[in-house]
Amino acid sequence: MKDEKFRKAFNDAKARIRKMDVRFVEEANPVRQAILELYVAVVLPTDYNDFDNH
């Protein structure tokens, strides 16, 4: 990490992630997992999970 600008952004992101409260739900079935992801994206305010076609 020779780029100082990148290193600062990287370290800032790591510090922000350390402060996060993380929860997870395990779903082994791939079909149910896909449905769960869609459900969560609709019901919760998940700003970065929009399922947009790129």
C-alpha cells in the first residue's frame, strides 16, 4: 500500500466496519437464499442492494 490516499481510505473503511453491528441468517438452500435476499432488499432499507441490471 504505497499510495497514501488509498491507504487512508482503506484504513478509514476498516475503522467504519469495525464499528458496525453485524447480523446474519444462514440459508443453505440456494433457491430460498435468493428469495430471502429479495425479501430483505424490499423490506429493509438496503441502499446498496438494488438488484439493478448493469
